[in-house]
Amino acid sequence: MAIKETCKACHGTGMLSDDEGWQYKCSVCHGDGIIQEGSEKTVRVMLTDDNNRLLD
């Protein structure tokens, strides 16, 4: 049985926000707010511009 742990990136809310206040689903827990300990998740490196805005 996997142990559930609160996502440290979004503090369990499932949402993140950038410096301009735009909110988006947490890319660490995929919006769940919890992380299953021992589960393997893939990590995707995201590109940013000079102002650290995410590029799609």
C-alpha cells in the first residue's frame, strides 16, 4: 500500500500560479494535491522565456 503525501509544490491545493497571478493545474501532482509515495512520475522540462513565462 502506498503512502499518500501532500504535494509540496502546490501545498495540497492542486493549483499553481505564476508571478502574474495566472493559475494552472499543478504539474507535479497533476491537480490531485497528493502524491503517492513510491509511484513513478515522468518529469517534463518546460521552456521559459527571459521573463520566466512558460512556453507551450
